[in-house]
Amino acid sequence: MTIRLETLRECLEGAVPGVIATCAPDGMPNVTSLSQVQYVDGEHVALSYQFFNKTRRNILANPTVRVSVIHPRTAAQYRLTLRYLRTETEGPLFEAMKAKLAGIASHEGMAGIFRLLGADVHRVLAIEAVPGAPLPPPLPMARLTALRTASARLAAAPDLETLLTATLDGLEEAFEIRHTMVLMLDNAGARLYTLASRGYETSGVGSEIPLGQGVIGVCASMGVPVRIGHATSEYAYGRTVRRGAEDVGMGAMLDTQIPLPGLPMPASQMAVPIQVRGRVLGVIHVESPQDLRFSYDDEDALMVLAAQIGLAMLDFEAPPETPEEPAAELRPSGVPAECGGDRPLQVRHFAEDDSIFLDGDYLIKGVAGSIFWALVKDHVTQQRTTFNNKELRLDPRIRLPDLSDNLEARLVLLGRRLAERNACVRMEKTGRGRFRLAVGRALELVDVPAS
């Protein structure tokens, strides 16, 4: 091929539908529009299989097909000669195409009709440019420059808290992406929880998404980037409205839902996995009110950033090989001034799910909840204020797994939730793997046993 498939990826975004020509066994040709052409690699594309129609029968009978695609900005047209290899009905490629097709269907008013039955993988045999007078190409966006700028921020981060801020700063300033989230996969590998966000009215730190649900959940479960260029209700997340938590003794259900941040109806979404050595640690999710905001080049750049973030996260999780740093000189506490007073702060712990409530307001649950309960118990019973990660890893009350405990991420989540709630308890870093608990009021601990 004299034209490389990689240079045509913008033609495969779906902004202009492709056209496919097939041939029946008796030689009768058939030409129809094509919903989706998905770039797979430098030698393969996948076509959306939605209906068992004339095109489908022809492909199975005669696997050589022609596909015409058009560049959405220059109107340059190309013909691809393909040979059908196989159909995938599950897995990463299928799920990524299914999500993108949902956006195309919603955009075209065909949400109830366009349903992906399979991803037809084809080998690209030849590419030819159709003669014509295309428009001059637009100036390319400097993705490499943006990537270099954002990557330099990440490389300078000394800890996970700084790394998260550097990630959001880099996406906003270098890539001009205004709405972003970083989520981590929990220890059980069943849910993702929000560690940081940017561009929303509320941060949503601690909000959760089940594995496999929506763009984020599919990205994490399959370990592949998922990108949608048009709004779709099928992949939109419901924004949970948090009701006030009520005392279990009053017979009401506890509300431990934290609202998920996000645009009410994003026009473009993209999620890329934070993945190291085949293991998914989390997801970077970006969205925009603009159609077709994120391209293949954005996807490539964010995949590189995500890999760098994943390696840094593993480094931060590993116990330091050097002796522990001495505790830094304690500075004045960041606990709000209004926390003073004679009335104690009630900390209520529910053993059922390790959920924590401060004066009746929900704070956190799960592993982060069990960490907080251990900290405040030691503070009340032993008057302790300084702690380190090593002892927490060995503390049987927290029940961390032997591998991949994500302790650093849980501490960041807990610290951000306390700061966001303007709580009278704060966590203040005093060195690598060390922190202190700053408490502005006396604590009243209430432990509710599991039923």
C-alpha cells in the first residue's frame, strides 16, 4: 500500500458515513452506506455488522469488498479494498464499537434501530486516493507538544496527591480539556471510585461506577479506550441526587451515594485505561459538550499519559526502600476555625459496610471507611496523632488484601473527602508514607455492629 492506513484515521471517525460495495455469487453488485469503520491497526479495520441483509450475505459468500471513506475536513476520498476475516461478538473491539455506534445512532435518530450484532474484522489489501480537488488540510493540533508538557508535570510529581493534580492540570492546560475525572478500580475489581475531577460544580470524590457500566465501566472491564463522538442516552450516567442520611434506628435506609460528577448530556466522551503490565488500575475519563471533540490522536496521547500515570501509581504504592523520612515539623493545623467548641463531633461507624457518618452526614465507606475508623479509635484511646502507611498495611482491622491494596489511593480519597466536607478532622502529610491526624473537636465514637 502506498497510502498508510494510519494517515486515514480521521476518515474513520464517522462524521461522514462510509459506503460499502459487495458482490453476490452471481456477480450482482450491492452498494449501501456503512455506519462505522473502526481502525484496528495498520493492516486491519472492523466494519459494523447490524443487519442480516444483502450486504451481510454477500460478505459471507464473497469476502472481498470495497469501502469508500471521506475526510471530514478536506473532502478527500479514498477507496479501501478489504477481505473479510472474522466476526467478533464480544470482547474489547466489540464493546468499543458498540459504544461508538450508540452515539452515532442517537445522533441520527436511530437509537432503537442501530444495534451492533458483531464487529466484522477485515484485512486491508489496498488503499487508493480517488481523483479530485480536496480542500487544504487544516493545521494539525500540536498533540506531541501537549503530551510533552503534560508528561513533564507528571514526572515531577512526588506523590499520588500531586500526581492527580498534575494530571488534571495537564489535561486542562496542555490539551484544553475542561471536564475530566480520574477513577481507580477497587480491590475486588468490581467497581471504580472517583479520586479526582475537574470542571464540575461538585467534585464527586468517592462516587462509584460498577465495572462494565457506561463508557468508564466498559473501558475498565475490557482494558481498551472507548470514545464516543455524539450524545447517547445509552451511555449517559444518571446523576445521583444525594438525600440526607438518616439514623438506622429510625427505620430509614442509609444513603451512602455520592453524586457522580459529569455533564448533564455530554456530546463527546472518552475513557482510557490506566494499565500497567496487563493490569487495569483505573480510568481517565474526559467529556465535552462539543460533538466529535476527541480524535484518534487525542486517544493516542491520553493512552501514553495513562501508562505513565500507572507506572507512577505502582511506584507510590511500593513501600520506600530507604529508611522512613522523619516527620516534618508540624505546622498549624488546617482544621477550620469554626470546629472549636465544647460539643463533641459524633463519628458513627457501621460495621456492615464500614460506612462513616460525621454528625449524621455521610463521609465514606469501604476500605477508606475502615481506615478512618482505625485512625480515630487510636486517636481517642491512645491520643495518637501521627501515623504511617507501613503500620496501616499491617493493621488487621483494615483487612487490606495481600496484593494491590491501593492504600495510597484510599488515603488520598479519604483526605479529599474530609477536606471537601470541611470536616473537623483533617489528614496532613508529614513525609513519604507518613501523615498526622489534625482534630479540631473532641470525638464521640459510635460503633454500630453488623446485623
